[in-house]
Amino acid sequence: MEEFLAERHLQRNYKILLNKFVRYLFPTMITTIVLSLNEFVDSMLVANLLGAEAMGIVNLGFPVMLLMATIYTLFGTGGATLYAIFLGERQTVKAGKVLFLSLTAATLCNLIMFAVGKIFPDVFISLLCNEKTLAVNFAPYSTR
């Protein structure tokens, strides 16, 4: 009898977790699709309004934006997971510390990357631009 109750309890927990997973899966997928379409739409607008060279210059900065987005997404996801675990265990002080630490770490990483880009813009420009003409046109956008 105890074995039956334990199995039923596990099945119930599985269904609750599956429902929660599906509930949060679709908004996450839609958000990812919209963020991916952002670059496509930006490229179309810039290409139609300003020309192909301007589109190339705008797209050169996209890897930097992706790198920054990756940093804050990783810290945010990891921090949110630990925050939820500590809140579930009713350890609000630890949860607050994790939240503060993850937000601070993401901010510091992005500020360091920003500072390095401002101090050494030529390094970033040479990494992003293979052609001299694009590098000359990209430089005013990277130093703003």
C-alpha cells in the first residue's frame, strides 16, 4: 500500500512539474522568436532607408550585443534558479544575497566590456571589420 501511495505521489508531482514547464515554455519560445526577429527587422529597415553599407555597419555590432545579452542571460538564469531554490527553502536572506550577487556580476561584466571597448576601440573594430572601408565607417558608431 505504501508503495502505491509513493508511486501516486511521484506521478502527481510529475504532472504538476509538466504543467508548470508547459506553462512557461511557450512564453519563453515566443520571446526568443521575437528577439531573433529583431535583428532581421532592423536589417530590413536600415537597408531600405539607409542602404546596404549602413546595413553592414549595423550588423557588425550585432556580435557585441549578443555577447552582452549572453552574459546577462546566463547570470540572470542562474541567479533566478538559485533565488527560487532558496525562496522555496524559506531562506530569504540567502535568496536576497543571490539576487544581489547575480545582478551585480552581470552589471560588472557588462561595464568591464563597455570600458574595454571605450578604452581600446581599435581592438574591437579590427575584430569586427575585415575591410578597411567598413572599419572607417564603423568607427564613428563604435565610439559614441
